Amino acid sequence: MEASKQEEAAAGGKQGGGGACCRGRDARAVESSRKESKVVVPVVHDDAEAETEPCVIAVDDSSVDRALVTALLRRSKYRVTAVDSGKRALEILGSEPNVSMIITDYWMPEMTGYDLLKKVKESSELKQIPVVIMSSENVPTRITRCLEEGAEDFLLKPVRPADISRITTRMLLH
Amino acid sequence: MRNLRLSSHSRRAALGDRGRRAHPDEVVAVGGYLDEQFCQVEDLQDDASPNFTEEVVTLFFKDSARLISNIEQALEKYPKDFSRWDAYMQQLKGSCSSIGASRMKSECMSFRDCCGQGNPEGCMRSFQKVKREHGALRQKLEAYFQLVRQAGPAGAATRPV
């Protein structure tokens, strides 16, 4: 297996807010690393093949949770772009075609997952994209509010493989 | 490709088994430092990401050190700002939950309870416990990954059934 360690900064952590789209690459999100760790290794596909693969945008200000949800989605064969803020997610959405889903943490600084959900659903270009909210807290009013705003699902963290299976199965049925 | 999963025996040794018989599914829970979520993290490791678990743990300690530092500063600079203290601890608790750091998560919850009660002394005591658990967890996991590295391809992974 090819083991090139090229970074993509698909998930930029607190400092950067990076988020490069994975054009031409397999579904791996790479944390921009400082000293300690590099997560994930890209595998190169043809550009044409990569762009036809469904792309998921994962949004979470926690680098740990970004890594985990990215790995879970990768298991389901999704191409993943992981970013650390709603603002960055909107930037990516403006340039990335073929986004099949947004999965976002609820509680993030500056722009919450709910704020991001609202912006997506208010946009004529983006409103068809399913949005899944994740949260570590089970707050019924929060869940209801998100679902009423058009969220596809609301997952409690830590997210499990069964959660990803459920939402991806539902998306296939759409 | 080197398989970094430890046999159940080695994992118990690394995480501090006190000699009790562990059902294979309970191996990682020995000592209570980690719960089943840690197994879920390990299950995401594969040939394409052979060091995934250690990388996630590294991210956790990087994040948690920052959050603990933030809380420490907040306790000093913003006395009785329970809302601020709680917000930081909520983030830390979330990270603990994500990697299965159950004991540390429990102390985080105690801290948040004290915030809810408006109990600054309780918060201070809880915070010291959070820091102790953080240090202990770091030691345990460093030992664990040391074993993983030493185990090599021959040593591993009988995956717990």
C-alpha cells in the first residue's frame, strides 16, 4: 500500500480552519499536524473517478471528533472533507460540487451547527443537501429545533458505526 | 503490514489489570480508565490507517492539555464565572467521551455538577481530580502504545471476541 504522508489540511484544527476538498484523492481527512501526529493517508484516484464519488463535509471544532467521524464515513466509502467551523464549511460548499451530506457538530464557537443548518436550508443552491447534527448532549428541545429546521437526523456523540449506517442507508433511499 | 492490536493479555498488562479474570470484551475497561468507546476507536484502525488509534489519542492529549490550561486560567481570571468554567469543561468532557476516557469523563461531570451548584470550592477540588486523571490516563496510554510498538506483527492482535 502506498504510504505517502502528504497532508491535505482537510481538517485544520483550531488555528487554521483548513479544509481542502479531496479532489483526486480518496476519502481521507488529514489533520494539519504540528509536531505530534498526522492522521490518515491519501490514496490517489483519477480526478474523474473522485469527483463522481459522493462527498461528505464533516464539521467539528474538535480535532478528535473530526478524526473519528471521518474514519467512520470512510468506512462507508465516502469521500470526506473535514473542517473545523461552519464558516469554513460554507466556503467549501461554495466550491465543491457533488456534496451528498453535511454532518456537523451542534456546539461550535461563532457559528453553531444549528446556524449552519439554517444557512444551508435558506440557500436555494444548498437546501437539498441533507444535514445531520451531532451533539454530546441529549437536549430534547435542541433536537426538536434542529429537526424542525430540516435536519435529516440528530446523532448523539460518540457517533457509532450503526449511526452512520442508518443515515447513509436513508440517503441511498432518497 | 504490522498489526498494532494487542493480545488481550498484553492489553491487560498495559492498562493495569489487577489480576481479575477479564472477559475479552471487558479487557479495555480494566481499571476503569477506558470504556468500550476506546474499542470502537481501535476498530477504526486498519491497514490504510495503521496508527489511527495512537493518532487520535495524540490529538486528544493535545486538545485536552489546551482545555485544561484554559480552565486553569479561567478559574484564576474569572472567579465564580461558572458559565465560562462549565463551557470549557463541557468541551473536555466531550473529548473524554469520544475516546472512552471514562474516569476522566466522570471527574469532568463532577466539576460541571459543582458549576451547576455554584460551588467554587467543589469546582477547584474536582478540577484537581480532572488533572490527576488526565495525568494517569496519559501514563497508562503511553505504556499501552509502548507495548503495541514492542509487540510487532507477531505480538498482536487476537481481537477480543
